[in-house]
Amino acid sequence: MEESILILDFGSQYTQLIARRVRELNVYCEIHPYTQAQKAVEAMKGLKGIILSGSPFSVHDKDAPNVDLDKLIVGSGPMCPPVPMLGVCYGAQLMSQNWGGNVARSNTREYGRAHLNILKYDNDLLDGLSPKSQVWMSHADTISAIPKGSTLIASTDSVEFAAFKMDGQNIYGIQFHPEVYHTTEGSKLLKNFVVTICGCTQNWTPDSFIESTVNQLKEKIGNDKVVLGLSGGVDSSVAAVLLHKAIGGNLYCIFVDNGLLRKDEFESVLHSYRDMGLNVKGVDAKELFYTALAGIEDPEKKRKAIGRVFIEVFDAEAHKVQDVKWLAQGTIYPDVIESVSVNGPSMTIKSHHNVGGLPEKMKLKIVEPLNTLFKDEVRKVGKALGVDENIIGRHPFPGPGLAIRILGDITPEKVRLLQDADAIFIENLKSHNLYNEVWQAGTILLPIKSVGVMGDERTYENVVALRAVTSTDGMTADWCHLPYDVLGKISNDIINKVKGINRVVYDISSKPPATIEWE
């Protein structure tokens, strides 16, 4: 990357949102934990600016996150000019604490909407913002004195020191969050910082990503052979097409039917892959997975059983290809961030994102062409590559598939029931033009039965729950307010057409506190 913005993460729930907003400006950025600040500055190519994130910590906490700000801003070497810096909330408080200002405990938590009183418009950060621009506050401490050698540029009715600028330097601190939706001109402020102040040219586009990544893959892999496990999902599919563009027939794709895919998915997706020119082999391993899952009810044990069998099947198929040197994976950026968090590697990285243990077992080098992208960016790249729209536009689907949408043990009959019910749900969303308005939808088979009446007979059959959510990246999600008449039709269709189900319920839980999947 020729130019980039570094985001130092101090543990804020909004850090990934800062990155998303910067990338929406077609500017490349990376998130690194504050503990690796100097290492990141030295490693990043074309560093144009630094953003300090918020944090759940107080600067007064005994183990409060801290960095040597003076050392950061001198640039990545003695010949590099100082880089601009923006401190957001905790980042601004850290600036005050370290540069002769003061941070005090606030009498009340300053949380929610506020309106900026812009005191000085003669600065690039606030240029073009409206008077009384709405911002979002979220902090328990407050800056009671700005750093020495700085100028106050904005306040709110309840926060005197809402924004400041270091005199003679492109260094700013703000006590609100420009990255969140409730800060109505937050994108404009971030554009002022990233484009005007840092001088980024906004040239990081899907086409530029494809060009640079294909060149990097050609150089990295050369004439070596690569194997890739396809899942039918967006990430692995786009990774496959990107690799195919770089190395052609030296990419060997393996698509395993674990018996837990959506109805008719294996055949239809395999057909799509072959139409895209991919060198792909389909493997029917349903019975192996059903045998391994028999009697297992614990969600994590189900995941581990699926992972173990997948490794065995994939390893056996991969060894049929001679002289393979690389294993490709569809890892995306949120997985990378989670594995290198502020508090060290996560205790349990989502075990269905990539199959742990596979690289070690196969003794192959890893290539992850999408590990700098968020999910929506992967879709944009896929679209630019001409990937089948039926794959690009598909809702996210968990690696363990229907195993974590069947609560309790797994049997082929339960899978059939769920596949049939889920197919009706998804088809109705599509026929009512609702599918693309939903981030993710799925049907869950519950481990209970209920009494019903069909004709003159009482029934005692299964219950399914419908789940549909809206989201940007899956980190937070709200339940979809689907029209009642559509929900009614879906319920009737499932009960009338799927023998063994007599009750349908709708999940109206948001994330948090609930998760998108039930297991």
C-alpha cells in the first residue's frame, strides 16, 4: 500500500468502526493494539497519519493503556516528517494527560447526543461542519485542562473541552466519536483529517486492491501449487477467484459436502464454481460427518467434531494433488484483529471461521489474500472480479452450517427438516424482495415439540424459530421488522409443506445481548 492510516486500538468497541469509516473514503488503514504502536509505525508503508481510539479504561487506572506519543509523531525514521495525529475520546484524554493538561473524573457520565459549539473555524479538522453539529459522547472522565501549547476549538453545552488543536502542529484531540452514526457529520470530520490534513489521495479501490494483490500473489507463490477449501460462502469464493486470476490452474479447490449445507446447496454452488472456471473437486462426505456428530449436543463439541472430520477429509483429498506447497484460506480482517487484540490473543477465536490445526497437520505455507478486508469490502472485490452474483449476494453462513442451527444432537432427519423449512423462509424473502434488505437470515430447529391440530387430529411435532437481522458487519445487529403478512405466509408454508413441524416462532432479539446464531 502506498499510503496508509494507522489506528491504535486502546480497547474501544468502536475501533473497527473507525477503520470502516476511513476505508469508506477509499483510504487504506490498519488497526494495531497500542502495545505494538512503535512496531506498527515502523512497519507500515506510506504512513500518512495516526488515529488514537477510545477505550473503556480511565487514564487514571493503575494499568491504563499508554504510549509514548512524542516518539510516535516524529515519523517512522529520522528523515520522515512528523505525521498528523487525531485522538478520539480516550486518545484525546491521553494527549491531555501526557502533554501538560488534565483529565478529571466527571460528576456524571457524559453519554449520548450533544451539539458542538465551534469556537474556531480556522482549522482544517472542523472545516465545513455546521453550527451546532450533532456529535455522540461516551466517556466517564473529562478533560479539565487541554495540553500546554494547544488551542480550544470546540465545546458543547456540558463539555467545555470538546476539541483542541496543538499549536503549529497537525495534532487534534476530540472528546466525541466521529465514527458512530449519531455523529451526523462524523464522516466529513474524518475526511478532513484523512484527506485534507494527512494528504491521502483516496486511491484505494477494489480495482487497485485486485491489481496489487494479484501481483503480490504471483511474486509470492510463483509456480507453486495451492489448495483451498471452498465453503460456498463469499470469503472463500472471492479468495479462490483472486488466486485463480494470479496462478490459474495451479489452484486446486476442494468443496466438501458435510451434510450440513442449505437445501440443494452443494450441487448448485459446485455448478457455479465450475462456470467461473475454477479447478474444483466436490467431495460427498455427509455420512462421515453424521457419524462423528451422532449423540453430541454441546455446541463447541459439535464444532470440534466437524473441524476434525473436515481436516481428515480435506487432508486426504489434498494429498491426491502432487507437490502442493501452499494452503489458501478466506480469512478476513475482523478475524485477524480478533486474534491480535489489545488484551492479547483472544481466548477462543470463533472456531468456525477457519479450521484450526489444518496448516500444522499439512505442513503447508499459508496464503490469505483477503486478510486486510472487511466483509463488505470482500463483496466489492468479488463484484469487481465478476464473481457469480448468487454467491456475492448470499447471506453469511456459519462454517459448522446447520449443526449450530439444530439445537441438540444432529441426525439426517433433523437436517432434512431444517433444510426444507429454511428453503421456504429464504425463498419467501427473495420473492417478496426482502432478501437483500436482510444481513443474515436462517431457521433454527428447537429441541422441543408442541401440541398442534391438523384437520381433526392432534399433533405433537417440532418447533422452528426464524431469525433475520440487519447489520453492517455482524458486530452488532438488530432484528428485522419483517411485514406481518410475509411472516404469516412463511409460517403457513412451512407448517403445510414440511411434515414434522407444526409451530413457527420469530426471534426478535438484538445483538447484543443475543448473538446472531443461537449456538
